[in-house]
Amino acid sequence: MSGMKKILLATDFSENATRAFFLAQKMAREHEAQLLILHVFDIPTSWNYPHAEDAREMERQAKRASVDRLKERYDQLTQDVKVTFIAIGHTSTAGGILATLREYRPEMLVLGTRGKSHVKEVTVGSTSKALIRRSPIPVLVVPDSDGDHNFRQVLYASDLHEQDAQALPQLVSLLKPFEPEITVIHISTPDEYKGDEQMKWFKEMVEVKEGVTFQLLLAENVYEGMSTYIRENNFNLLVMLEKERHGFLDTLYHHDLVTKFEFHTSLPLLSFNEHSLRVQQRKVMSREAND
């Protein structure tokens, strides 16, 4: 996977979205990529636009108003980055974002989270959860924090499946400008069978080795073990694979782990989608078979 050419930021004009904007802008600058800034607005009604003659005119007015608001909020903040402002009317935010992904085909989607709870954990909203599960491209979820997101120390939490190995080269490409050190960690529970042999198999399957280290840790509970490991180490980014959840071991290790993680303190999450990676893999195999 080559460097990114387009990055899509979805914004609701909240403070969290502004924090996500600065990180998306940084990613775009590092990759010399175009930054697409999207706002999904509700389908307008005559109550909002009483002077409009028809539904199409109401939607045009709403679209112009949204684009003007995007420019007002972000135009003066953009530096050394080519920016395109997009507004789309849709009955759901996730649906509007997915439609924009299909039309513009960016390589990464960036979102802000809803905020912090009383225990200083970031709550993942329903829109973010839906996009993590359905997005055909990696989703970067940015918490409401002032952390320095240089992505120099990256943690990839893996259950050592084939699509994890497929995601790693993409991760290396996405983060190449940051020159990261990537730690692939697998938490092995007492119920897991031969975790050390599975790790050995996984390391042999991974094509990218430079800048990547592998660790196998034993814990009674995967979620608690991962939380402890994150607290004890200075990571800038957490990476996970959103699973299709076919088998028992997937459920044991990965049961809603991506969206359950509540993203400890200020750690952003980058999520790959297993289904989308499988689709990519089938397309590559099909092209190779036809050559």
C-alpha cells in the first residue's frame, strides 16, 4: 500500500472534532495528501427553510449553509494542505459518511470521540461504532485530549490471525512519515491453546519486520491485561482489527474489544476492518490469477 492521497475528516463542529481536525491535518501534511472535511447535515424541512419552493431547493440551501460553516470554522486553520469541503444531507451520520467514502475513496477516515466519562475514559459513540464495523478503510478515532500524537510508539493488539498480518504492512505505510516503533502484542489466557506456537507462526507470516517487535503476554483476562500493559507503557496509538467474529476463539479474545476498550486516557485508536481486508485480498488474488 502506497502513501495516502486523500484523508477524510468527518466533523460535527464540536471541540472534539476540532482536535481530530488537527491530527487529520498533520497526517495529510506528512503524506502530502488532500484533506477532505465532511459535515453530514439532517435532511432539511420546510420548517427550517420556509421560503424554499421545493425539497431540492431546501437541500441546496442546507448544503450551501453547511459548506459556508465548514469554511468559517476550518479555512483559517489549514496550513500547507489542500482542503476540500464537503456537505451531504442524510438521515444518519454514519450513512452519509459511508456514502462519501464510496464517492471520494480516501485512504483513511478520521473521527473525534464524544468525550470523557467521570472515570476519564473516552466513550465511543454509536456513529463511531457503526463506522468501525462498516468502513472499508482504516478508521482513526481521536479522543478529547491534549496528547502529543506523534505516533512514535504504536501498540498493535492482535489475536494473530491472517488479516492481522495483512493489516501490518498497511499500518507501516500509513505511519511511515512518523518513523514509528510498532509493538505487536498478543495476550494469551490460560484457556488459549499453544499461544507461543501461534505467535511463531504469525511472525513467519508477517512480511514487514523492520521497526516491528512481537510480544506474547500471559493474563487471566485479555481486556484487563491490555489495559495494564497500556498504563505501564508510553504508547501514542492503539491499533486493532475489527473482527467478523466467526469462531469461538475470536469471541474469547476479541469479544467487542475494539469498541469496548473505551480508549484509555488520551490514546487514539486506529481500527482496520477484517471484512474489508478479506475483500482486498480476494481482489489481489483475482488479478494475479488473471495475469
